[in-house]
Amino acid sequence: SAVRRLAREASAVREGLPEDETGVLLGLSMKEIQASAQEGWDRLGLAYPLFQDRARMKPKGVLLSRYWSYTRIIGIYMPLLAEPSINTDQPAFMHPATAAHELSHARGFAREGDCDFAGLLSCFYHPGPVWRYSGLISAVKSMGGRLWEEDPDRWYAIYQSELSAAVQRDLALESAYWKKFETPVARISDQINDAYLKANKVEEGVKSYGAVIDLLLAWLDSDAFDELTREVRGLE
């Protein structure tokens, strides 16, 4: 299945990456993210001219990131300031995928599903393994969530058999992190975000975030993912 393929690749990319003393992935610094943020987009643009863009905006970490987590905000793009901002308090392995998502908004992708898909592709095409891992595990989480809704046992089987112990440690850390912010403030924030999206002509509201799954499935149904995987491994 698509989830199984993504899970296997995420586990393969995760292998050998630097970890902290608890066995969790050591992420990139904000300076490293800023310096390498366009590399995936540049390679993606060579494969698909649609994604070519001269934009060179740099993602910015937010000082109040911890407070953002209380409202479940992991990133924001402010058009008036042309500033992609990310929550740097969340687990570090998600920083690149979050940055890619906000940079996708900066490149003109307004709808959340389109934006998420473009951002994930930029991670898949990135030459840096931490970027690729961040995009792959983000895709696994999105598609795994849908699979869990339809068939929990199947998702659990894939989780246990295809995700390495290292990946499971990262996901366990993330789960524990967000449990600390399960508050009424978070629920109200979700409602506000839903209303904001609908006010901006996104009729599905927060459900629009799930549209990335259909786009990923269509892309994975082609040979592009397997070809890309072979190409990237050849660069390592």
C-alpha cells in the first residue's frame, strides 16, 4: 500500500541520522534550515517546471513558539510581511516539513491541500536526509491517520512492521509533546481556524488539510516516487 511504501522509505532515510541521548532525531538548527530551505524546491522545479520560482524567502523561528503550541499552531505565513514563520518548540524532526509548508504558501499555493502537497514534494526532492525524513514522516502521519479511521488494525500492523524503532521513538515523543497541550484553548483555536479558512473561501474549513492525501495517492500511483527514491539514494 501507499502508506507501507512511505513508511519503509521514512525508516530507511532515518537510519544513521544523528540522535540525542534519548534516541530521538537531532534536528537542524534554524540557520541550517534557512540556508538549505530552497534546495528541495530547486530540484523539484527541475522535475516539474510548475514549481520553478525565484522566491528566496527564508523561514523564521518564532520566539513565542511554546505559546503557539497551546493553540496548535505549528506555522503561519503572513502575506503582508512575506514572512513564513514556524513553531520551533514542536519536535525538531517536524521543523523542515513545517518550513516547507509555509514556504509553499509563500510561493502562491493558497489551498491547504495543494500547499501541503507541494511542500511535501519539496522535502522528498531535497538532497538533505533530515528534510526528506521530515517530509516522509509527515506524509506517513497524514495517510496513516486516514488509514486508521478506515482500518485501525491494518494501520497498527504497518506501524509495527514497517516503521523502525527510531521512527517510533520520534513519533512517541511527538505524541507526548502534543498531549501536554490538549486544552480548551486548543479546541477553540481549531474552531477559529476552521472559521478563518471558510471566510477565505475554503469551504471545507480544517477538513481541507486532508486533501493532501488524494494528491499524494495520485502521485504515488505513478512511477515518480520510486524513480525519485532511486535517484536520491544514488546521490548519497
